Amino acid sequence: MKTSNRIHKNRSESGIALLIAIFVLLLISAVAISLVVSAGTESSLAGNYRNTMSASYAAAAGIEEARGRLLPGNPAPLALPLVGAPAYLPANQVVYITNPAVGEPAGAALMAIYPDTEFDTEYNAGSLAAATKTYVNSIWTGANTGPLYKWVRINAATKQSLNMNVDNTGLAAANAATPLYYDAGLIPAAIIVPPAVGNVPGPVLPPTQNQVYEITALAVLPNGSQKRLQYVVAPVTFGLNFQGALTLGGQVGNFTGANSNPYHINGTDGSGSAPAVPGCAIPNPPSVYSAIAVTPGLDTGNLSGLSNQTYVTNNLPRPGNYTGTGGSPSVNPLAQTGSLSTPDSLDQLVQTIKQSADAVIPNPPNAPNINNSATTYNFGGPGWPAGMSANNPQVVYVDGSFDLGPNTGYGLLVVTGNFHYHGNSGWKGIVLVVGDGTTTFDGQGGGNGEFDGAIFAATTRDANGNQLANFGNVNFDISGGGGNGIYYNSCWINRVQRPPFYQVLSYQEK
């Protein structure tokens, strides 16, 4: 009887194991299905992310092409339809860079396939239809190997397009035509409405103010993924603002003026015989600056112990030949501002110029903090940029001393040693002589060469290449005639401060 009960009990429990096995199997199946679904979701998310990033990169590539082609030194520079003096891009001028795929049309026909619907939302309805449009081929057109963006639009940024009330005067429809500028000279730098007559920027703007552009790109991948990316950019310029035709920073250790009557230093804007700069007009009446600006507060560097102003004035053989603000001789103590105010800020500027220069001499360059002033390089020597002309000014960085010879140069010249020129030498633009130990601006001989623009000479480092806290001794020594002199010219000063790059002020994806 006991055995029978045990058998009956075992038989009644024999199905439990099967139920447990089925339950475990169902649980494993549910987990497996969940993993499969999760893997599919992850794969889908990864695919979407990949498409999004690919489209973003393609749009960014288009914007970077536009940013690069806005620079004058680009192999394929982009000529914007600028107007006025100083030149600016009006709000009703729109430039498109189109990048069709194989089999697609270029220019306006491509825009019909991939329309720009963003412009009218930033301005007013119908603004794009009324705007003058310029179409330029991408550097990738026809190559079938480039990024997959379709078009890039470049246009002037305005208060309305950015929806920024930068001057607290409202965002009325009229603001759609007022171009915005970026002033790097403000602390902090900011977007501004420039001094203007109506919607036209004023005839005289400081070199720290430059127009703001919108650069918008549309990318379309073969699978249909799209991305619209927009940068707001402004050119970064060197922002050099000179207070005299010749500026001597720091202590004037030695000064000898030219003894010939043709030699003049004139602070009246445009007073020389420089070639005209396209798109730039000298103000009428012209602005007047100092013939020679010297640094106040560092007035005991010369042997006589006189102030810089008195010492320089006493050593002018023909005082009436130095004209500008304050009468003749126009020699004024003026505190420098911005990048020209201290050795540290000037050295930082010089390094920025070096990084974007057309030529760095010697090349490869010397190690940092090397005093190479004992080595003299010559105009046209090894490494000198080819094609320099009035229509093609260049940026040249010379790490050492430099002899201009009987030549005329055009552009921005940085010399980190001593500068030597001759009676027939000349330069149109800016010359920065920023040396080690004691900097000397040295000229000799008669001739008819002249300098138009501005010259700044200062010593920023000691003889061992260590940066000084204040500007050191600087010499100006002209023996003989010395040519026709130095003449302030704002058009040439501004022309050679071309942007080394376009700074991104903001960006957004859509």
C-alpha cells in the first residue's frame, strides 16, 4: 500500500518539469526576440546617425570651400560682387557655389532641383526672387570625387537675417538691407551696424571693422538624407591702426633725418604718389595724422636725455618737410593702441602674420626666440614670393635683417632684425621692423623711391631673444638723400591687411 501511494504521487508530479522547461524556453525566446529587435533598432539608429553625420560633413565641406575661396590667396578665389568704397556686399546680391552630381545640371538649373527655401524665411517673402544671383562652379564640379553637397550660398548678414537687434533700434523690415559688420577692436569684439549713410556703409571705416557674411550649405546624400548648415563669418584682419606715417615705438636711441629737400614725411592721407587701390577712395578732405609718432613715457633712451619728441625734432635737417597734425615739424608723442601697444601684443601679431604669410624667410624657419639679426636677406633672394606687384601685394615675413635694395615692394613686410633701404627703394603698404637688441631703420643715398602706407619700428626682444616688458631702443638713421620719403596712405594700409582666415561667429544645423 505504501508503494502504491509513492508511485501515484510521482505520477502526479511528472508534468512539472515539462512546464518549467516550456516556461524557460518561452523566456529565452522572448529575450532572444528582444535582442533581435534591439539589435535592429541599434542598427537603424546607427544608420540614421551615420547618414546625419555624413550629410553634416558634406555640408561643412561646402562651407569650408566657400570660406577658403573668400581668401585672396586661394588658388581659386571667389570674387564677390562688391560695390562702393569701401567695397561691401549688398543684401540683394546672392552668390551660389553649385556642386552637381554626375548627370545633374549646374547653376540655376541645379537650384531648381534643390531650391533654397531658407533665404526668404530669413529676409522677406520674395526676397530671393528679387535678388541678383551669381552662380559659380565648385572646385569639385565634374570630378565626381568630392563631397556630396549641392550648393553653398554666400550673402550679407543683416539684423533681420540674423534676427539680432545689435543696436537696439528694432528689427523693422528696412533692416533687411543694412549690412552688419564685426568690430574686432571692441572689448569684447562684437557685431555692429557700421556708420552708414542710409543702407550704405560710410566712406571711412576703421580697419578693425569688417563685413559679416552668412554661408549656408545644403547637402543631399544618394539615400535622400539632407542637411542644411549655416555659418556666420567675418574676416579676421590684423587690425593695424597707425597714428603716423612713421611710428617709433619705445626709446629713440638715435635719430638722423635726411638732408635732401625731396625727402618728406607727410601724415596727410594720400599725400604721396602711390598707385590707386581699386574700390578705395581717400577721404575728401583727407584725414591728417602725425608725420612722426613717438612713444611718450619712454623718453630717456637717447644719449642727450631729452624726450623722444624733442630729440627727434632737434635732429631734423629740414623741419618744414615733416608735415601733418600739429603743424611742422609734425612730431607728436602718441600712445599706441591695440597690437602695437606692447612687446607681447606685437609679438603675437607677428606670429599671426608669420602663420599666414606668402613667404617666410628663411624657410624652413628658425627656432623660436633666435636672434637672427646678424643675417641679412635681400629683396628677390631665395624664398622671395614671385609675382609681387601693385595688383598682387604679398605678405612677407623675414626672420632676420633685410635689405630692400633699389626695388619697390607691395604688401605687408615684417622684418625681425634691422631694415636697410636705398634712395630708389620703395614700398606700398605696411612695413613692421620689429627687432632684437636695438632695431635700426636705415637708409642711404639719393633717388626718387618713396614709401606709401605706414612704417612702424620697435624693439620687442633683447639681444638674447627674450621678450621685453617695454619697447627697447630703436634707431632711425638716414644718411644722404634717402629718396622721396614716407607718406601716409590709408588705402594701402587697409589693402594689405588681407584676412588670413574667416572667423566663425556662430553656426546652426537644420
